[in-house]
Amino acid sequence: MIGTITDKRINMDLDKVREIDSDVAYYIDEELERQQNTIELIASENFTSPAVMQACGSVLTNKYAEGKPHKRYYNGCEVIDKIEELAQKRACELFRMDHANVQPHSGAQANMAVFFALLKHGDSVLSMDLSNGGHLSHGSPVNFSGMYFNVTQYGVDENGCIDYDNVREMALQCKPKLIICGASNYSKIIDFKRFREIADEVGAILMADIAHIAGLIAGGVHPSPAGYAQIVTTTTHKTLRGPRGGIIMCDEEYAAAIDKAVFPGIQGGPLEHIIAGKAVALKEALQPSFKEYAAQIVKNAKAMAQGLLDNGLDIVGGMTENHLMTLDLRKTGKTGKDMANVLERVGITANKNTVPNDPQSPFVTSGIRLGAAAMTTRGFKEDDMREVARIIAEAIKNSDDEQILDELRQDSLKLCKKYPLY
Ligand code: DSN
């Protein structure tokens, strides 16, 4: 044993790990303690339920099941088939889509499968630029998507909003085969209808990557891409609060191509234990209580944003309309990299992020992305988020004052103790 961790409540079922490997058991306990005692504002993270975790830690990890339900390359898949079909059915019901492939190991894998299902090497794609809030797998030059396809990228205007007229102009010029909407750092409502109109005008297929806002869509607090996007990809672990993984949903006419691109195209054996976790999370998201959760995320994000603005900080695009926002630190003269470390010092976890037209490099940045989904799961309400905003503002203002930072660490710990995790 390397040390002593006091809080093992949720990790009680680690008894076998403790027996076999006390190092790993210790580190899992240590990570639980970190999660318990810090304010988690990484916009893409959440705390999944014990039910999801149990499904993911089950005997299903033992089974190979390459192929699709009832069309497998291995025998003994009759139970696995039922679980995978349940996950597919629930995904289709929740997001009102015809077909779901629940096998992608991640959102990036889901997106890769879509590229390979719909496009040929060198085909033209229109998507959002990473430094303006897009995603690596939407066509960044350092990702397969930018290396093998001809990608044109749109950004946001000075108000942090997508300029749909500009997207249309770009689409008319580059004549993409695929248009991608959806982002990893965009705080406004996405107009899926407008995107579809643009796609139809240029004969493109529309893909919506809803990884960040899936839980908000499921909870009815963000418009759905259903009926507009022919293809919808998502992760399952962000606002949707499931296990780490991906899902692709699509209109029936694309189902065969998507399935083939996932397997045998880019993946081997699906992670059926994680698929069971996805099924459980999707069931949770279909409950009425999930609507309350999603609505509270948005209320909490707005309360945090208002608190930050009231404390004199700038936010890209001003008030958020979803679960996240980006602090624009340019006028403070401080960087995202340094201030994310200062926030960690006071017990707040967040990530540095570029702001539109950032003068700093992507490694340094002038921004910090903040999200409300994880702390909403812990039970935080608007008053708590305003207190979080105060701690952030004080920490940034007094980033060189160790004594104030110590006091702020105590304030954030007090909030964490008020809402125990699990
Ligand atoms: N890493 C995810 C995020 O933080 O938004 C995107 O893949």
C-alpha cells in the first residue's frame, strides 16, 4: 500500500482489486478522493451513475462479438445481441432517429466511421474550425479527417456566433459532399434547420455531432437535429452522463454503409460491457427526472456566466445558451494555461482553450472553457454556481497571492463537502 485514502464508499466493490493489486486499488481510491474534493468544470466531463459503472464492470467484457446483432462472427452472442439491440432501440427512441450503431469506442471513432461511410479520399467537407470551437475529428489538419479529405472550415463572428450566411457562401464555393455542424466549444443554440437548408442547396449530406449537447437534446432544452441531420454522432459521457464511448445514428438509407464503416471498416470487437453501460445511461436519460437535470444544467451555466460577468470577466459571446462558456482572459493580461493551473490550485478543474482569433498558441491560449454538467449532477444549484464564479474571479485576480488562494481552496472544498459525490 502506498498511502492511506479515507473515503472508499463508492469503491467498496474494489475488494478483488485490493486483494490482487493494492497499487491500482490505491490509485482508484485516490482518484475518487480527487473527484470528491474538487469542483469539476471540464465541459466534456460528468459523473456517471453507479448503475452505469456496474454494467461497464460486468462479465460482458469477456465476450467477443464482432459484427452486428444476429450477424456475428463468433458464437455465443445470443445474450449480447439482446443487450446491444436494447441500446440501439433506446438511442433511436431518445433521439428520434431511424438507426443507431452503438459500437463506436469514442466520438472520434464515430466521426471517422461517418467519413469512411460517406466519402472517398479527397472529397470535400465543410466543418467548424477547431480553434473556433470545432473538433479535431471534423477536419483538423493534424487529424485523419484533415489529412485525407479536402476540408474547408467556418468559424464564429465577433459575438461568438456562427454566421449562417457565411456558412452558406462557403458551401456554395466549396461544394462539400458533407457538412458538419456541432462543436466542442460553442455556447449558442445550433440552428439545425438552417444547416439542412444550406446542405440541401448544395447537395451535401448533413452530419450533426451532438457530443456536447446530447444530454440537453435528450432533456428537451436544446433543439434536436432529428428531421434535419441525416447523420448524428455523439459521445455518451458528456451531458448524456453515460460511460465513455460513441454512438452513430442515421436515416435508414445510410444504415448499411455506417455499420460497415464501423466494422469491419475501422473497429474490431465491440466493447459490449460499455454498450451495456450505454443502454443503462440511455434508459436513465429517457426518465422524466433527466429533463429536470438537463434544465438545471442550463440554469446553472447561466448563473455561473452571470456571476463571472458580474465579477468583471469577459465571456466569448456573452451569456451562454447551453452548458458551457469560454472565459476570455485577454483583458486580464493572463493566459489560459496559467489560469487553468491557478484554478486547479484552488480546487477547480477546467481546461485552457483558445478564444476566437487568439493571439496565444493553442498550448498557451487566452481562454478557459467552463461547463456546468458535472456539478449539476452533484446537486449544485444557481447559488452554488454563483459562488463558483466568485471563486474563479478572485483566483484570477489574486493569482500571485498564496494566502488568498489557500482561502479560496477552502471555499471550494466547503462547496464539495455540501454535495458528496455518490
Ligand atoms: N475532448 C472533448 C472535449 O473536451 O470537448 C472533445 O473530444
